Amino acid sequence: MDTYSLLREIADSWVLLALFAFFIGACLWAFRPGSRAVHRDTASIPFRHDDRPAAAGEEAER
């Protein structure tokens, strides 16, 4: 058996299984019960300093 066929068989089975397990793990990590506060905090980043409008020169400095 040549190297290409061997690597193709490994990629078709074990690597596919490993990537699927990684995907499921990432989904479980993102939707874990304790992450709601982190997601809410991250989502509110653009609105943190929204209590007053920016001054005319303040926007150009950024």
C-alpha cells in the first residue's frame, strides 16, 4: 500500500472522527451553563461607554 492511500484512509476515518469530537467539544464549551455571563459581557462591549455622545474631536483621535 502506498503512502497516499494509507494517509487517505486515516484521514477518512480517524481524522474525521477527531474533528467531529473537537466540534462537539467546542459546542459544549460555548454553550456550557456558566458561560452566559461571559457571553453577555462580551456582547455588550460596543455599548460600554454609550452613556454620553463623543465630542467632535474625540472621534477623530481614535
